[in-house]
Amino acid sequence: MPTLGLNAAFTLATNLLGVRADPYQGFNFLIEVEGILVGGFTECTGLQVETETFEYREGGQNDYMHRFAGPIKYPPLMLKHGVTLIDGLWAWHQEWVQNRQLTRRNGTIYLLNKQHIPVMWWNFKEAFPVKWTGPDLRADSSAVAIESLELSHRGLSRPGLATALAGIGAEISGSLG
């Protein structure tokens, strides 16, 4: 007799409750960087964790190569936002450029639901700015001026399943009430 897996059980439970577990929308997010006032962001890329691998060809074994896990890589985060009078990211970058003082900061990227409540988040640790890019200025365009900051960091973490399920439970009870 087949048993229900976690995905099937979750789908069955949400269907019985009349609640849809739709994916969250990628445009609804918020970023905090420790001690820096920035404003809203238009884009955040680089949420990646990659395990490098290396291959080893065993003598006499021609059907396959062994693949082994190597170190973990965290590509840089790229943050983009509209230029305003708030210059926290520029000032952070300039601490290094002008004073050679490297201040590493922690931060969090929050994914929000339709009610703008954080439902999932990724923490990055000990980040520092490695590249600032100013806006493209063009007389023939009415686009918003966007600046970007590339951050090198020492890792991403995300809350465990229990914390995520607690957020889903809160969302379900909110939609029922």
C-alpha cells in the first residue's frame, strides 16, 4: 500500500482547508543591512550556494568518473535600488575606498507575502562592498536612476522547516479568520 509523501500530505491538508499554497512573488521583498538606512530595493541577485566538485578517474574504471565534494562557494550578492538622498550604501563603500577601513556587516533578505509580512528570509554574514556602480544617465530616457552594490559575504543561512511551517500556519489562520 502506498504511503503519502510530505508534498502529497501537505497538498491534501491545504485542499481540505480550502487554502492554496501558491508560490510567493519575487517582486515582494525587503533587504536590511546592519546599521545602514537604504530605502527600497528594485533587485537582489546572487542568492546562491554552490558546492564545488572535483572528478577522479579510477584506473581500469572506464564506465564513469568519481565525483567528490569540495569547498562551498557563495557568489556575491548584487543589490540595486533607485538613487535617493539616502546614501548609506555609498558611504559604506567609501569607508574602504577613502579610509581603508573595511566594515563587515550582516544582513537579511526577506521574502514577503501578499500582506507584506516576511514569510521566508536569508541571512548573509560578514558582507563588505566590493563594487559600486552608479546610474546610467541619459537625456533621452525617463527611467529611474539605479545604483548597484556588489557584496562579498561569508555565507547564507535560511530558517529551518519548523520556522517556515510556523509562518505558513500563521498565513493559513490569517486567511481563514
